[in-house]
Amino acid sequence: ENIRYIEELFEILPLKGEKNMNGNGVGGKIFTLTGKMSMGRKEITKMIEEKGGSVKGISMDTNYLVCDDPGSGSGKVKKAMEYGTMIIRFDQLMGMINWKPNLKFYRMIIVMHNI
């Protein structure tokens, strides 16, 4: 029964900078998009913003540069490398957006602590 309550809490309690636990890797992060993507930029931006992240131009504050070819040598890739920004592919971004908490881990903690 406690597990059910925890699962419900994950759905309704926001974490700082995000709307819920799903998409945890995106909340509060700044993304820059460059190159060809398999989805439109407006759609990608909407998905990131719905998870609590934002999309802006490349800067020192950017957490992730999302690109189709990290080895392209484009201006944004060079800037990202200069700034120490993590460069990821579109499929990695989608993994971050679709992240869900590991409920088995939380169940184990509850059993261990007899909550």
C-alpha cells in the first residue's frame, strides 16, 4: 500500500525546475539545438519545455548541445566544446525526456526500512 502512495506522489509532486519526476534529466536544464533532427524544432522545444527545461542559443549557461553529428565541427559544436557543454545526439535527448524513476529501487528502500 505504501508503494502505491509513493507512485502517486511521483506523479503529482514537482521537483525543483520541473513539472514531475518523468523527464527528470531535462528539468531545469538549458538545451541548444543544431543540425537536422528527425522531428521539427518547435516540437522538440515544446517537449523540453513541458519537462521543465528550456531551449536557447549556445552560451556558457547551456547544459546540452543536441546535434545530429557531434563531429561536424560546426560553429555551435566548437562553442560547446570551448564552454565545456555536453554534446548529445537526438536519441540521447529523447532518453532524457522519457526518463522515469526506478520504482523497484524505492520499493526496496521501503521494505528495508519497513515504511
